[in-house]
Amino acid sequence: YRPVPEARACHTTSTFGDRNSSKFLIFGGEDGKKGLFNNLYLLDYTTQLEWKNFTLKDSVSPRCLHSMTCKDQVTQILYGGFDGQKSLNDMYSLDLVNGRWTKLSSSQSRPCYGHTASLIGKSIYLCLLYTSP
């Protein structure tokens, strides 16, 4: 199972894919020593049990306590989090086929961290835990 992602906390995990190719994703988090991460690891558990550090050219800022929601078989939606100084309210789409982040606009968004996000139909619902004034 090498290379194994660094030990971390406050990261997100997500599964995506179809019956022929299911994958497990880890993004961001922090380790309490080096600081925050913005790296992405993928594990394809239908073919090989080997972690891959998925390198992206233009990654989002390092963060923890964010949410990542699977939109479809190849797209993840990232929202908010904490950058070590402040709560975030940015939203990004991650295209796993092209390895590209795209900044999205979000209406009525508040900076938040430690929240959950769920896709229901075509909408993402947030359950907020911590927000910034």
C-alpha cells in the first residue's frame, strides 16, 4: 500500500466512480507539526491497492476542517475550511479526469469550518458547525 499518505487529521475522504472503477480520495487536513496540507491521494480499490499522490498544477490553498462532496463519477465539490488563521468560504470543483480545480461562485456563503455537506438531487446542503463573524 505504498506510498501511504502522511498521518493527518481534519481532512476529507470521499468515494467515487462506478462498479468497474471505485476510488477513495483523501484531501487536505493537518498533522499538528508541519501544518496544513493541500495534497490529494487516490486509492483505486477495484484494481490495485496502491495510493497515488495526485499532483495538480494549480491546487487550492492548504486547509483543514473543509467539506468535499462527490457530485458525479469524476467531480468533487470543495467548500470552506480553516487555513490556520481564518475560516474560508471559497468553493471549488475538482475534475479528476483533467486534474483541474475550478473556482465556483457561491451565493449567500458564509465562511465556515467543521461542517458537513451532502448532495441531494442537484443541490448541496451544508450543516454548519463553526462560522466566522
